[in-house]
Amino acid sequence: MIVRHDDICCPLCSCKDSTLFFKDKKRTYHRCVSCRLVFVPKRFWIAIEEERATYDLHENDANDRGYRQFLSRLSIPLLERLDKQQSGLDFGCGPGPTLSILLEEEGHSVDLYDPFYFNNSSVFNKKYDFICATEVVEHLHDPNREFTCLFNMLKRGGWLGITTKLVIDEACFRRWHYIRDMTHICFYCHDTFEYLSRRFNAAIDFVASDVILFNKQ
Ligand SMILES: [Zn+2]
């Protein structure tokens, strides 16, 4: 059933029409009828201190081979598309930046930004050849503002690389470990990324089930 909410609008496209997609013991999940984003209304968000404490538990380490392998699923297809010695940004890099190291090992320079660990707002005044956001977009409080900002920071012809797990259907969603993490509040599907592609005039390439590359036109 489509419901028009005056107090809940889609945080990505601002549409006020959504369906109740799923409900569990802790939260409700709405699906925008326009961009198909599944989102958790603000009243269910955890406090910012609690969010930070969850990220502090992420033991991401640049020497961890498993973590490097995980990130290589984005870095390898991205590196195939980059010219030499490009400048980039690791957006939402977390407490132990690692993707930047993989890319710097190949001759690129990479700035770091993270609202909790590398709160360096000077990055927002720069333009980049590439931006990476690995396991970031599911945490965004204001994806409308953040995606606008990311695409504005990209040069024409630049690449935006994203990793996030995609929504398949309601049956998969209810069993999904991804929704148990209370810091995950936005869940995307193919249609949502197609919407972003049209809105920001960027070609899209789904290089793996959870790795997406945009090329700004
Ligand atoms: Zn929407």
C-alpha cells in the first residue's frame, strides 16, 4: 500500500510516497515509490555517540590480507579505468584507511575524509579524478546532500566507486544480516543506482553484485 507521508520523505529524492517495506522488532523500513531506496525513518536512528562506538569496533587494518582482498574488488576494476597518477578521495575511510594505500601503491594520490576519524573539510573545496566510498552509503543520514556533494567534487570524466550490498526482494531482506547493523539506514537496489545515474548524468557499471562504478559525463 502506498502511503503519502508529510513527515517521512525519501532522504534521497524527497518523494513523499512510500510503502512500508518491512518491519522488525526494532525498526520500520520504508521503500520510496520513486527511486526505490529502502530507508529507516529518523526516529529509529541510534544516537551519534552510539554510532561512533560501533565504528570504533571495526577492526579494519591495512595489514589484514582479507580486508585488502575485500577492497580489491573495487580497487582492481577502478585501477583498470584510471589514467596514471590521478588524484582521488577515500570518502568515509573509517579508522584504518586501507583502500587509499592500495591505490597509492599504484601511483595515485588519495586524500582521506571521514566525519569521525579524518574530519578534514578542505576536501570539499577540491575536484577529484576519482572518489571511493566503500561500505559508506548505507550509513548516510542525508544521501541527497551527500551524493550531490560527491558528484560535484568529481571532475568530468571522473569515477565514483561504491560498495554496498543491494536489496534483492522482501524475502531476502527479512533474513538479511545487513539490516541487523543499526548504523545501516539506507538500502539501495539497481533501480536506485539507475536513478542516481540519470540525476547526475553519470554512466553506471555494476562490476560486481555489490560494486558499482559511476563515470561522470
Ligand atoms: Zn526516493
